[in-house]
Amino acid sequence: MASGPIRILVVAAHPADAFDQAGGTLAHHVAEGDQVSALIVTGGARSHDWQMVDRHLKADEPVDLEKDSDEGHEKKTDETRRACAELGITDLHFFGLEDDEEMLTQEIVFRIAEKFRELRPHIVITHHPYEEGGFKMHASVGRGVLYARRACTGSSRLSGKPWLVPVVYFMNPMAYVNHNSLNQGVGFFRSDVYVDITDVVEKKVRAMDCIESQYYAGLYARKATEIGDGAHGNMVMTSYAEQFQRYTAQICYKLPMSDFEVRTADEPREQTMIRRGYMLDHMASMPEGQRPNGLPYEFDRDLYDP
Ligand SMILES: [Zn+2]
């Protein structure tokens, strides 16, 4: 562990990415005095304002897409500020780029690099550069971070003084391994570090509740946390965890080992299982008849047969 405060920057493709994959970890760092910032590359409305999509689906007349998109960007910016505040993250930087432009450009690389020189982060957390086979905005931003890390160390055409980001982590690296065939069987993905977020998991759910434009608020916030962070936690004998992959290997004086790992050696198994079994059930219970979107779920078996 570094002996003094460090600066951490999460570089997110879309607004909710600023906290929904590493937010518990970031909350820990905020609480312990580290400087935590977030850079959100796109406005996110065109791809993630699903309330807007639904309005367009229902509209009888042509809609003003640009006006709706601008309002969607504003709404998502406000949601993100409120969500990050739940976790103690207040230093947010928005590029506001269009989120239907999936490709990485040199201009975006340089903009990220200039942000590195401005904020001088010790740790950058971002998306895995091969997420979903590399064909995704997340992957473009992950690659942009690695290119920017290189660009800002030398004498590139950038303002500010050179800075080498010492450590890069890819957040939730295994999340999409089975999502499409391009990711399967590729050795690029692994989990090097799990951060136990059980003590702040409820804050993370409350942050997810702020994202109404994507219908995260309510049941989905709880289910996503339970099956995502809950599954990660279960893998490492705790309740809720976030997982990370290091870009470069760690440099230490001794081999790193936490007291948590030491304790598990001879811990009574009953205690282990109680910890693994802790659930968000007290938060998942919704008031009678009050689904957040007002719609009952209807399973239609006939949809599965030709
Ligand atoms: Zn995203």
C-alpha cells in the first residue's frame, strides 16, 4: 500500500460506467483520503437513454432527435453527478462526445492524455481494451487510455508537463467473456485483484438508483449488484466484490498478502459461509404492487417457438 494519499482517475466510456463497475472501490479510496476523479468520455444519451428510446418507439409523429439527445445528455450528466456523490466522488470531468461514434481518434487520445497531465493520476481505472472482442465503445476508450498513457510521457503535441501513469487497472475484466464468441478462449482476460466492497455495497445500490434514464432504479439496481458484485464476492469467500485486471505487473518489496487472506486459512467454515451468504434481501424488497416501471413481467413461452 502507498503510505500517503494517491490520485485515482476512472476513465469511463458512458456516464454510468463512472461508478457501476468500480464504484465501491472508489468509495473506499475517497473514505481513506485519496483524491478520486472521473472522466466521462461521452454524453451517453444516444446509446443509454432508454426512456428516450421508448418515447420514440411510442411517438406517432417524427421526433426532434437532436433536441431530445441534448436533453438526454443533460439528464444523464445530472444523474451521474448524483450517483457519484452517493459514493463521495465529486470531481467529475465530462468530454460530452457523441456516443454513436464508436471509433477512437487521435484527437480523443490527446484529450485523454492532456487530462492525465492536468490531474496527474497515480492509478487509472478503465475498460478492458478487448471487451466484447474490441468492438465496443468501452474497448475504444480502454485502448485510448493506453495510447494516452504513452503519449503523455514524452514530448507529444500536448499542453502540460509529462506524466507517466504508474498503474492502470481494467475494471470488471471478465464481465463480457461469455457475451460473444470473439471473447471466448482468448487469454487476455483475467482477474488479478478483488476489492471487498461489502461495507459500501448499499451506497453503490443507491448510486445505481439515480440512473432512471436506463431504468436501473429499483429492482435492476439490486439484481445487477447481487449477481455481479455478489458473484465476484462469492468467488473470493466474501459477500460483494469488484474485480480488476492489472495492465502491468505489481512491484513490491515483499509478496502482497492481506490480513483477510491470512485469516481465511483456519477460519471456521460456518463463519465463511455466513459471510458468503449475506444478501441485499432487505434492500431488494419492494413495496407491494410497486414495480418501479409499473409494468408486470410477462413470460411468453410462445415467443421461443417458430
Ligand atoms: Zn458503458
